[in-house]
Amino acid sequence: MQRGFVIGDDARGARRRHAGPMVVTLIVICEVGFWVLLAAGLATRYVLRMPRTGAALLLCEPLLEVVLLVVTAVDLRGGAEPSWRHGLAALYIGYTVGHGHRTVKWLDGHAAHRLAGAPRPAGPPRYGTARARYEGRLWLGTLLGAAVATALLQAAVWYVDDPSRVGPLQSWMGGAWRAVAIHGVIAASYAIWPKKPPKESRDENREETRDENRDENREENRDEDRQEPMAGTSEQAPRERLRTEGSERDQPRQGPRNGSARPPREDARPEDHLQDRPEARPSRR
């Protein structure tokens, strides 16, 4: 009877010893599968001109992490001793969640440039506040990955439910947050001491801005010169019109002088012309 218990304990111990390497092997398989799926998705999308199929292959990337998570849980459930391998699996999943989409986006942009003739993707900023914001976004990805890894490790601790066996898992939690702290210090240094461009590039930028300002001033002056005569004629036209009308009003009307007859109207009758003559007018005597 006692011999049976000893044999059973030895079998469980052997099973625990051989369960760990399986997780490491699966991590390697998931990493290789990540790049294989990524290459297949980009080739299908840009070489074979099948964007939907390529997008479907890229969306299969998270399934690898799900498989790794399930296998790790099954390994712990089967009695495997929690070790650094399970912590590494949790950190790998967290890193993929925090930075995997950025890696896929970067490779997708370069594949579109080389295979589909798209414009070359812009690189990360190098100087000033733009670089500080870029480093801050990277740090947020690290923070997200650490949070995911911590959640998985804590779930594993609750799943094992044995304080004497969960020490390695808890140590990986501390390692994840130490990485977050170190990355945060590096990202903050770009905000506190922003990196300035070299002097030559700054002089070139200043000269370019000066040339641009000169060109803009010249164009503005040309536009003003073109608009001034047009505005002057538009303003002077009504003034001249008013002057001519006023001068016509001020001039006296030229009537009949020295007995000269007024010019006949077009609709006048012959009798009217006779009335205008001095002989035809009746005398007032």
C-alpha cells in the first residue's frame, strides 16, 4: 500500500517535471506562427491582390495567444509545477496585446510601399515634443501588456490555490511592473529633456522658413497691388458720376436769347411754330 503511494507520487513528480518544457516549446511555436501568419497575410493582401483573405489571416494572430493560454491552463491543471515558463507565457501574451498591433501596422505599411506602390510610411519623429508623444504612446503599450500579464498570472495563482507553489508566478508580476517603471523613466526623459535637432538642420529649417515667408510676403504684395487699382476705379466711378450730375444741375439752362426762337419739338404742329413768332403774338395795347 505504501509502495503504491510512493509510485503514484513519483509519477506525479515526473509528470510535473516534463510538463514545463511543453510550454516553452509552445511559446516558440506561437512566435514562429505569428511571423508565418503575418507574412502569409501580407503576401495574400498585396501580391495575390486578395485584401479580404489577407485581413482574415492577419486576424488569426490572436488565436495563437488563445491557444497558448489554454495550453498553459491545462498544464497547470494537470499538476505541473508553476515555474518561470508559465510566467514567460503570460508576459508573451501581454506583450502581444500591447505591441502586436503596432508591429503589424508597421510591417503592413512597408509591404504596401514595396509591393503595391503606396507612399513610403513616415518614420517615427526624432526631435522635440513629437518624439516625447511617440515615446509616451509606446509606454502606454508596455503598460497595457503588463496589466494583461498581471491579470493572467493572478488568475493562475487563484487557479493553483497553493501559496507554497505560486512564488515564481508572483515574481514575474514584479518583473513586469519593473519593466513598466524603467520604460516610463525612459519615456519621461524625452519630455523633460526633449531632444533638439542638430545645428545644421536647425539652420536649414530657419532658412527654409525665411524663404517661405519671403515668398508669401511677395505674393501678398502682388495681390495687394492688383487689388488697389481695381478698388480705386470702383470707388472713383460713383464719385465721378456724382460730380458730372452735380455740374449738369449747376449749369443754367440755355433758353432763347435775343429773340431767337427755341428749337422746334419733334411732335410740334405748324400752328405752334407760328405762335412762337413775334408777329403772330397779339399786342397788348
